[in-house]
Amino acid sequence: MVQSRSARLCSVHTRLVRFGPIHCHCHCLLPLVWLVLVGLMVGLARPAWSAGPDEVGRWPDMRKAFFADGEAMFDARVRVELPGSAEDAMNVPVAVDARALPAGSVERIIVVADFNPILKVLEFEPGALAPYIAFRMKVQQTTPVRAGVKLKDGRWLVGSAVVSSAGGGCTAPSVGRGVAGWERTLNQVSARQFSSASGARLRFSVLHPMDTGLAPGIPAFYLDELNIRDATGAVVARILPAEPVSENPVFTLDAPGGLTGLLIDGRDNNGNRVTGAI
């Protein structure tokens, strides 16, 4: 009697597995084996930059958009600290801490949010300060928030965390616009410096609506450059905020060695100047 191809396959499979608990019932085992083998080969071929503590969200797209000019990999020394759930989608506290990296190795930090309508949140060039920054941001929905740390050797080290949110933070109008005369306090700076374990902690706020341009009838209006200078006028650090930074932003920085006599200057996207002192 001539055996069919599937019968011959099952006969071979039965002989192969007769000493174990596996039983072959039909020829569908071969496609399953091929799927497993292909999956293993794909896993082995995956570029190193895609492997990390989480692969949710739009990481391949975000890497291509913001971190494509160098090798990029996840690194536990880059910490993104934010609440698991946002109580207020317009004011989500976030801190980026890369102080575990070798001193002087960081060139700049970019913070992005995968599912915000405006992806880039902020850039920070720490310069003479520590690679640490805390602030508040808007989120439109549940999203990974990622911090890419560009090293002076050209590599990107990335940390990320996910915040859950009911959303709407990027498309709501600023609260301050409802207060009469808000223009009179535009770009006013409040700042202080106090001791910390690493030297000095700097905290300053700038009164600004930080409009994203996504609320009906309200154009984009936001701070886009803030410089921290020493007493001689030299820039020691720079913050480049984008629209998703929260209204009336407050920034917290660390200054190893306790720099004093610091000045703040900058502008918004309409050219209005910012000046202040710490």
C-alpha cells in the first residue's frame, strides 16, 4: 500500500518522539517547527538597539526620528521617573537622572513621548551642571516617556517609563489665559538655590502659557530657549523646551560644586525675552 506524504511525515515524527511525552497527530507539526526556528533566527538577528527593558509603544519610530545619528541602546543608568498614573494630564511630573554615568560624559538629553501629538518634549544640554533635570509635562494619552542621553563619544543611552493617563493634556487651553491681565506677568522668573547632597540644587520657574497650538483658536506659544549663565556671562547649561512642557514651567537642576551668581536668559517662540537671576 502506498502511504500518503502526510502519513509518512507522521510516521517519522512518531518515531522521533516515541520516547517522550509528545505525540504527533498530523503533518501540521512541521509548520510549527519552522515558525519556532524563524522566530529564533529573527531574535538573533535583531539589532542591539531594539533590545531593552520595554519594547512597547513606537520605539523603532522614535529611534529613527531622534536617535539615528549614533548607536542607541537602553541603559539602566538613565532613569526616567514619573507617576504610573497621571492625576492631571496637563501637569505630569517627570525627572530624568543620568548622574550614574561617568562625570563629564553627557553632551545632551532629549525627552520624547511616543503617543503625544507633539513628540519632542524638551532638550537639555547640562554643560557644567549634572545630567539631571526635573519638570512637568503634558500627555495626550497613556504613553512611554523616553530620555535619550547623547554621550560625547556619539552613543545614545536611553531610559523610559510609561505613564497612564485619561488624556487630553496637549489639546486643552492653558489655565492662565482665563485670568485677566496674564500678559503683564509673561516671562517673569522666580528662582532659588539651595544645598543638596551633590552640591547645589537650582529651581526656577517662568510664567508662560506654553500653548501647544492644538487647542481650537489658540496658536502655538511656548518657551523655546533658556540659558543658565555664570557671573561672567558664559553659558553653563541650556534648556530647549517644546510645546508639551507644562504651563508656567518649573525646572529643577543640580550644580555639582555649588555654582553661584547664576543668571537666566532666553526667549519664547514669539521673540519675547526672558531674564532672571538665581
